[in-house]
Amino acid sequence: MSADLPFFRYHPDPLASGSVRAAPETCACCKHNTGWIYTATFYTAQDVSGRFCPWCIADGSAAAERFAGEFTDSYGLDGVSEDVLHEVTRRIPGFHAWQDPRRLVHCQDAAAFVGEVGYTELAAHPEALDQLRADMRIDGWHDENQLEHFLANLGEGATAMLLRCTVCGAHLAYADAS
């Protein structure tokens, strides 16, 4: 990530994820062309014309102050402090997903988004693969052969969103499909 950009604890590399990219666009909040623009989700009832620069996301001016919106839905953030909830939803770039992006919680803190991965990348983190298997069984995947076939084909019509615990470093994942 560029040293020029603000650091986002819960999304440490928004350039790699595609949530921030170099662009000569004017920020809808500060009205400056910083050379960088946010490209992922923003949820608000207000009419927003344009996108935001990373600095207006980091300082909270885009979401909390100016446009009363959120970059990430609070779904799945049960058990985190109010400060963490506000940081993740209002001061951290969201990320692209087929379904609504969501955050996972580990060690009573929100997990940091690492990226969208297929089976090969996910298998490099066996704890995340095991956690995803267990979650999918809870969600109704009872046929082990179907479950393993689905997992083995991640990256082909479905992917996994990989996250990392900011406290202990454990990796977590959830499946995302169109």
C-alpha cells in the first residue's frame, strides 16, 4: 500500500482489494482531487454525487458528519465495542462482493479484510477453511461431498472473503457467490 494513504486497521490494503484506486476524481466530501478515490459500497439515504477520497473516509467526515452513511453494514459485528462498530462502518473502506460485504468478529474485535480468495489461497490458511466448513454446515450444507466440491471450486463462480483477527492473527472466511 502507498505510504501516502491513511492506514485502515480493518482494511490494511484497500489498493490490493480494489476498494481504493488511483484516479483524478474530485472527492464528493472535501472537493479535492487527491489522486485516490474509493470505489466500493456506501449506504446512505442522502443523494451523493461522486465518490470519496481515502482521507475523508479515515477522518469520518464522509460517513458520519457529512452524508450520514456507512461504508460497511454492521451485520455480523455483534459483541464489538461501540467505538469499533463506528470505526468499521464509518471510517474504514468497504470492499467489493457479490452479496452485501460483511465483517467477522474474533477475540471480541472486528477482523481485518485481507481479500477475496479462491480455494488455493484459502487452503493456505487451514483455520479459515475449517471455520468456513463449520459455518456452512450450520447454514445447512449437510452433504459432505457437495460441501467439499463447493469449497474445492471456490474461485469459479463463488469465492471466499478472507479476514484476519487483529488481536491473535487467526484467519477467518465466509463464502460469497452471485
